Amino acid sequence: MARKVSFSALESRSARLRLKVRRRPYSGPSLARGISLMYRRNKTNGTWVLKASDGHGAYWTKGFALADDFEDSDGKSVLTFYQAQDAAKKLARGDTDTAPITVDAALAAYRLDLEPRGANPYNAQWPRRHLTPMLLARPVQLLIPNELKKWRDSLLPRMAASTINRLCRCLAAALELARQHDDRIQNRQAWEVGLAGLPDAVEARNAILSDDQVRQFIATAYTRGDQLGLLIDVLANTGARPSQVARLLVADFRDHPTRPRLMMPKSVKGGGRNRSQKKHERYSVDITAQLASKLRLAARGRIDTAPLLLQDDGTAWGKNPGQRYHRHVDQIVVAIGLDPTDVTVYSLRHSSIVRMLLKNVPIRYVAALHDTSIRMIEAHYSRFIVEHGDFRNALLQEEPPAGANIVALAS
């Protein structure tokens, strides 16, 4: 039988009613390490309050039942002092369905929600790498806007504002899912305000490479490994996202003698519940004969359902290829004389889009070939066209001097 703790100021109804009504709870007995029972005196029935450690030097509190001050205990919502002890320990240890869900548990539940929908479970794992232990252990219903805002702003020295916004959207989605499954969570404002998008966070890096720089990028990648070089080559030729290229199968390589192409998997960006269906959709992207010859060797003797692109150890690049190649890419960028804080593997995609626009490929085709929308092209690349294009032939020309076109006839 669990040990009961005595505490004369709270254990009897008469003792509690002698206390002054106040908002701040009265301290009660320690029930176990990091767990104590408190009591808030009200004008009506008082409230039993749990105070529990988060395991990282901070505490959270939660009112969980009424005290039997003016009515008898029912063993559920109205509890005696000793019943409240048992309920408080179960609540703190998560031994009951009424235990408050923590941020850590919300992220775990979000991962379980993403996987059946074919979404990337990394979206649930990514925030864990940056959240503090204190925030991970905090119950979702106790979050406040200011603490989330402070955490968001603390990331600014380490990552771009646009990256922070994407990270915050992942965390907010996990917290919102927890709210939808727990009616006790009524503090949606905490993440709507605290994790609001940072202003002026559209990708500001002018990471457009010239064709010569792209060729240098590819050539340097091959010096670091044939498989890495082939991955970079495909990214540069197609302008696709790394997550799309990593999902290419051998069957997606269409080895036509004059018009080789890849059937590129769609990115399934933009949310929605039909991700599994969209992951199987493909669109055609032309590639060069030189790249086709390299892919021909890579695909030789392999079954159609095998991954087309592999790492040096023969394994697939996986759902998050950036985790495996990002250090190599930084070294490649430095080797070709560029700054890795400005130039990333996505520069190959940006450069492909701008290259097509400057070649007067209709914007509708550019969007389709890069699995994006006309609106996104106009929002993110219009300024690059102005910066990198040459429009001198469209300038107003000076009027020729009077008589400049008169030719004297021979006498």
C-alpha cells in the first residue's frame, strides 16, 4: 500500500477552511522526489494542485481536482486529502490518461500522425534538435507566448529567419495536433503568437550561380566521390529538390537515344491528406546526353524498383539526404571560392530556374519543370531576373540626328 503523508494544515476539512481565501496555492507535503501537493483556498470548494519537477531544474503546476470542503468525496472530481495524494502521484508520473501532454510527447504524437500520411517524419524530429530540455518537458497547456517567442528569437544567431520560420511551423503543427486531441489545451495563442513568422524572412541570399560556377560545382563534387558527384549532377541538371532526387528509381530513368529524361517524383509539399498518392506522381524532366551516359552505368544490372542514386556505401540517400551530404557541399563551395553561408545545394535549383527564365522559357513551363507554381516563381525569382538579365536592347534608343539618313547623290 502506498505510504500516506500527514500534513495537519491541509488534511482535514476544518483545518483548510481556517485558511484565508487567496489565489496563490498553499504549500503542502512532499509526496516523492520532485512531486508535492498544494491547495488553493476558494470561496467554494478548494482546489488540489500538483507541483512537479520537469527533471531539468524547473517546476510546473496543475490543478486537478476539488477538495471535499463543502461536499463529500466522489473519488473522481472531488477528493479527500489522502485521495488527492494518490491522484497527484499518478498524474505526475503519467500513470493516468489525465496526465498533461508535454511538448516532447506532442512531437512524438505528431511523428505518428505524419508517417501514415506519407509525410516526412523529420518534421517532428527537427524541433527536438533545437528545443531546450525544459521546453521539451513542459506541458503543452502551460505554454505561454513569451517563452516560445524567446526560444524562437534565440535561434537567430544560428540560422536564417526563413529557416526559423519553417522550424516554428513544424513545432506549431505538433502543438496544434495535441490541442485537437485534448480539450484541456486552451492556449492556442501561445504558439500562434510565440511562434509567429519572423518578418522579412523570404530567402534573401542571392545564391544564383553562373553556368561556369555550376560546372565547377559538379566537377568538384565528382572529385569527392562518384556517387556524390552523380547526385549533384542530377540536382544541377534538373533543378529538383534533394528530397525528390533521392526518391528516383531505376525505372524513372528513360534512356532515349536523342531525348533522355527522368520521371521526377513530385515533392508532396503544401500539406494535405493525399500525400501518399502524390508521392507516386511523376513528371518528365529532360537531361543532357552526358548525364544520361553516367546514369546508364549507374542503372546497369539493377532492378527497376531499386533507388537510382546511391551513396558510396551502396545505400540509398534516404528521406533526408541533406544530413549526409551537407558537410561535403560546404567543402565543395569553399573549394570553388564561394561562401557556404550564401551558397548551398539549393543554389543549383535557384540557378536552374533563373537560367530558364533568362532563356525566355515561358514561366508556366519553368514552374512545371521545377514542381512549383507561377505564384512562387514570381514571388521569389522576379528580382533575380532584373539583377542577372541584360535588357539593353529594349532601352529607348536616341533619335538619329536630322539628315543622318540623307545620302548625297553623285553629281
